[in-house]
Amino acid sequence: MGTRNPRVDAFVSRAKLWQGEISKLRKILLDCGLDEDLKWGKPCFAFEGSNVAIIQPFKEHCSLLFFKGVLLEDTHGKLRSQGDNTQSALRLEFTRESEVKKTVVKSYVEQAIAVEKAGLEVDFKAKRELELPDELARMLRTDPKLAEAFHGLTPGRQRGYVLHFTGAKQSKTRTARIEKCIPKILAGKGMNDR
């Protein structure tokens, strides 16, 4: 049995949505030997200090997200991606308490624990292959200070900017987004940094 945390007790007791689903998932995760804590404001479960899964209550559903979900075999065909830019995490989604089947959830949790025991890591393609939009590449070639600042950012911050820039369909909009972000890039800040 994993270690319970009173902060998670408090989270569950004040949950307005999905309280039954959260309680059921929590019991399964603890029974699998994971330790719980409250991280990012949500119940997070770890194996020997490594984050394995997190319960995420949303308006439309309650999910159990596996941080290294892409390394799991989807034996029940239930794993879902969070979005187009997600490379590692996959989740189970529930809209009714009756959908939280102990044997199904436990099978995924046991796989996630095995991944941690084996020391497996996700190969993040985007860290190696960041494709810059033409507008940004052109600005970096013509402005050495901007190029130095951009390449000095962490890979995650670079990726955040590239996703923001490439989210625009028109070249003029991409250019405007880049120009607006230049002061933050030069200051060494990411998209959401203050």
C-alpha cells in the first residue's frame, strides 16, 4: 500500500466534480504501492520518487494521466493523447464512476511502475528536431543578438515559442507574433514567463 497524504484528503473532500471517480482512482493507485502528494494542485502518484500518474478533474471528464504513457502498451485501447503537441503523456478518461474498472486501471498502473523500475525514458523528438518557421529562421539569420538569445533559451522555451508562432496560418501573423515576442526572447524569458 502506498503512502497517503492529508493534502490529497483535503483535495478529494472539496472536489466539486468527479469526487467518486477521484476516490476510486486514488484507492487503486495507493493499492498498487504508489505514494501520493499534491503537485500542480492535483493528486500526483509516484514510485520511488518518480512521478508516474496524476489525477486531473476537467469539466468534461476526469482523467488519469500517465507521465510516460507512450511507453505503455495500450492493452485495453483506452489511452488518449492530450493534444497534437503531446509527446510523452497519455491518459485514461472517465465520464462516470462505473467506467473506473479496477482491473483495467491497475494493468496500466503496473505497466507504468515497470517502466520506472526499468529506468526507461521517453525519446523527445521535438528536443532534437525543432523545425523553425521560415519567418523566425530569416529573423535569426539577420539579427545575431536575437539568434544568440533564442538559441540560449531552454529547449522547452524554444519549443513554446515555435508552437505559438506556427499556430498562425498566415505569414504576416507569424511575423507579427515573432516581433511581439522579441523583447521577451532577448530577456531570456519563455512565452509564459513574467
